[in-house]
Amino acid sequence: MTIRTPNPYASRQTLVDLNRIKERLSLNEERLSSGNAIARLGDDPTGSALIVDFKSSVNKNEAYLQQAQSAGVYLQGSETAVTSMESILTRLQEIGQQGLTGTLGANDRADLATEVSSLRDDLMNLANTQVQGKYLFSGTMTTTMPFAYNTASPATPPVLYSGNSNTVDLDVAMSTSVTTNVPGDTLCFGPGGAGSSTDVFQAVTDLMDGLNSNNLTQVKTACDNLSGVHDRINSTLTDLGGRQAGLTELQNNLTAYNLSLTSIQGTYENLDYAKAITQYSADQTAQSATLSVLAKRDKQNLFDFLG
């Protein structure tokens, strides 16, 4: 009679297979609980590296979007202030032309001068506009109030500037930055500088003084200077609008790019639940079958083969 005993190699292989099934079950449990296709970095090094790269790119773009949002706030604030300045300059030119009317008397012009003085104060307030606690027109000295009336006698120039001529630039993309401000001296004094014919405050002060003194020649010169200032302010508005348009386009592109990156990342990272559940069920069945085989094999002994 031939006696057969369990094959030790077969038993070891069955145990190896069982351990592999248990590892797959454990891994799929982690995947199903986390919702991630890659539960452990070592399971798919290539996919894991791609996910890390995608996340890094998305995070960088999110940081750029926050910078762009900040830039947009300051640009919008600058545009609003300069738009109001433009409206005041339009009114000042109207007053100047009215003051040149020959039928007006000295008292009438003095009344107009009172309105000009009030409008000059409005221009001063706009030139000292703050957004989020920062002065828009101080250059990079954003905590310093840029403009103040000259209290010296004689007050030449009529308004002093305490900021600088530097620009505030924010990075909004790789190798791309946007200038978020207009230095106050550039905006209000123009190329001629403080006290020159391109200085908005000098022109307004000259208009006010000319009306008060009933000096039509001075009023005419002030009107001509205000016309040049008005043109420069309009050019500044156009520039600010162009910067905002470019910034908006950049933000839209970054947002769209991030959506694409996130979508591609999801193909590597997000779990296919249907597939995972099917695999998990199959492994459970395989585990049960393997355990059953081992149980039967362990019950065999020499007496099972004796007749």
C-alpha cells in the first residue's frame, strides 16, 4: 500500500498565496476608506510622483491667483480714485472757461474760486486714498501719507510729496509680474515735477488765485495747464484699465489650467470604487477558498490512509 502525506512545498505556497491575498485585501480596505487609488506611495511610484507634481503645480498657481487678486484690489482702487480725479478736472476746466467769460465780475469769480478751493481739497483726499490700510499713491512707502499742503510762506510748490517714485510689483505667474500702483509724483506732478505746469495742484492753485485776483491771464494759463494734466490723467486711466484687463485674462487662464491639472490628477488619485469593490470581493472569495483548502489539509494524518 502506498501512503501519501501532505506536500510541504504545496502548503508553503498556499500560505504565500494566502498572505498575498491578505495584503491585497488590506490595501483595498485602505483605498476604499480613503477614496484614493494609491494608498501607499510604494504601490505606484510613477503615479505617486505625478500626483505630487500636479499638487505642487496647483498650489503654486493658487499662490499666484492670490497675488493676482491682491493686485486687482489695488489696481481697482487706483482706477476708482483716478476716475474721480478725472471728473474733478473736467469740472475745473468748466469753471475755468466760465471764469473767462467777460460778463462776470470780480465777485462772481471769487465765488468760483471758492468752488475751486473745495475741489482742490477733494483732489488732495483722492491723492491720499488708502486701500486695506495702504496708501495707493506713495510709491513703495505705502504706510506714509503721500500729499500735504505746503504750509511755508510762500507756499511754493503748493503741495508737497512724501512718498517715492518706486512701483509695487507683484508676481502673478512664472516670470510675470504686474505693477499695482502709480507713484503719486508721476500721477499728480507729471514730468515737470512739483510746482511746474504739469503739476495738477499747481494748476488748480493758479486757477483759484487767478479767479480770486480777477486775473484773466492767470486763469487762461491755468486752464491751458489743466487741459494737459487732464490728458495725462486720461492716459493713466487707460493704462490702469489695460493692466486690469491683462490681469483678469491671466487669472482666467490660471484658473482654467488648475482645473485641467486637478482633473488629470484625479485620474491617478481618485479610486474607481466599482473596480475596487469587485477586486475586494474576489479576494475575499479567494481567501475563503484558500483557508478551506488549508483546513482540510491540516486534518489529514496517517490514519486517513490506513485501510
